[in-house]
Amino acid sequence: QGPLEELARAGALPAGETWRVLDLGAGLGTTTLGLAELAQRAGVKKLEVTAVEQDAASLDVFATLAREAHAVGLVPEVKLEARREDLEDLDLARLPKADLVVLGLALNELYRDREDADRLDAREATLRALLGRLRPGGSLVVVEPATRELSRELQTLRDRLVERVFAPCLRDGPCPLLTRERDWCHAQLPFDLPEGLAERAESAGLRRQRLTYAYLTLRTDGRRLWDVFDGSPRAHRVVGGPVRSKGKTEWDLCSAEGLVRIRRLDRERSDASAVLDTAERGTLLTLDRDVEDGRDLRIRPDVGVDGS
Ligand SMILES: C[S@@+](CC[C@H](N)C(=O)[O-])C[C@H]1O[C@@H](n2cnc3c(N)ncnc32)[C@H](O)[C@@H]1O
């Protein structure tokens, strides 16, 4: 839902009470059902979904979950066209056009048997073909697991498709997180597991309150999340941290200028930077001053940081 909330923030969700959705590698329908919940809140009455998936049993579960979620009022009515097909063999140009085309944790499962360069080209071609399936004002949302390898691959695809990028970037230059091998761009969402499960996750040493993912939202109409900030170089996204140590906290930020590190001493916390108390990977921030690429900025009490 994070990427869709950014579309909502920019007023770039599909218009109308019926949304057409194309869900590729749909599995049990988790991606569509996640967006359906947001659609419900946005007043959408019906989703017309074409789901392409190679596993027939998953598609059956998808249909059941969609029916049951609608029956208890969680999601709008879902009119599901389930297509059991292999995406690698499919002529994507023949798929129906949609307002939202979603690839949830599925892009990395395509063309796995190919060599690196060839695989990347094939995935890029897939995304370009899917951009051709967007209705006017539509978005293509790709969500991938937040591993270093897969996130960096998505960043590479982002650079190749830069003129189509709506989010996550607040810049149109090359991705600065590709420069050093150890960096990768991903976001996280607070996520509450049901009680019983939360305890088990904790005793197994799993982090329970964060859902991490890498994503790319693409459009063909030139709209960008960055426009919400009037393309300002002072708009930043948190791409690293918070790292807390000896009386201070640090975050890495990405913006039109490149990468900057900000540092706040605990004793210099002020209302002007209160938004940093909860800033984490993916958070959007606006600084009240310019900072150059590669520079550090100490967030003294007079430095204003806006989170809206
Ligand atoms: C990790 S699951 C993600 C499912 C769902 N989108 C989600 O977000 O939970 C990836 C799905 O992609 C499907 N898939 C992988 N390769 C495929 C292909 N070549 N054609 C169709 N489906 C494929 C798998 O069967 C699996 O259901």
C-alpha cells in the first residue's frame, strides 16, 4: 500500500468508481487485495482484475479470498478474470489495458535461467511492454523483496526507465545508491502481526514491526511524486538509518543533489526537527536549506525539517 499511498498523495490514483487492475504473477492475490483495501477507502466500488499466474491452485485461493474479503466489507467487489499462463511465453501486448498494473514480488521470478545482462534486458522489456498496457493516468507498480541484489537490480532498471519514474525518486539524475556496492534503496512500513504470530516471530528472532520492500512506480504521463514538492532539491527521501550511537542519530538522504548524511545530537533535538524522531527508510523530508552532494549536515536546533 505504500506506493499507492504516494499516488494518492500526488492525486494520481485512478479516477472513477471502477478500477481496472492487471496483476502479474498474482499468486494468492496478496498484492491486489492490499491495493483493494486502499481502493475501498478511496470510495472505489468495483475492481475488474485480470490476474496472470502459472499456478492454478493459487488462482483458486485468490478468487476465494477476494470473495470473502468483499463479503465482510474489507474490499470492493472484485470481478476476477483468472488466467493460468506463463508470463515468459505470453504476448504482453495482448493483455487488456488497466489503470493499475502490478507486479508483486514477481519480476525477480522471471527469466531466472538467463545470464545477468540478458535477464536484465528481458525484465526491462517486460516493464516497457507493461507500460504499454496502461490506460491514461495509469500506473505500473513493481514491488520486490528488499535484498541488496534485487533492490540494486530495480535501481538499475529505474535508471534505464528514468523518464517514466513516478516514485520512489525525488531526482531525475542517475541513482546515487548504485555507486557503492554496499548501498541499496528500500523502504519499510510499520506492520503489526496478529498477537500470537508476533510472539512467535519475536522468539524466532525475526523483526516484527517492519515490512521492508523495494519498489518502482512508473507512469507514461510524466507525472512524478517529486512534483508534490515542486521539484525542489530540498525534498529528500531517507535511504539509510536511523543509526543511533553515543548521543547522536544519523540518516542518509537522497535528493536531486545526490546523497547527504544528516546528524542530530540528542541534546540538539528541537521542535523544528521533531519529525526526525520517527524518520526511517522511505520517509520523505524537506530541509529548510540547501545541502550539497556528499556533504554532512548537522541538524542543530535552528534547522527546520518538515515531514509533510
Ligand atoms: C512470490 S510470489 C508473489 C505473489 C503475489 N504477487 C504476492 O505479492 O504475494 C510470485 C508469484 O509469481 C508466479 N510466477 C513466477 N513466474 C511466473 C511466470 N513465468 N508466469 C506466471 N507466474 C509466475 C509464481 O507462481 C508466484 O505465485
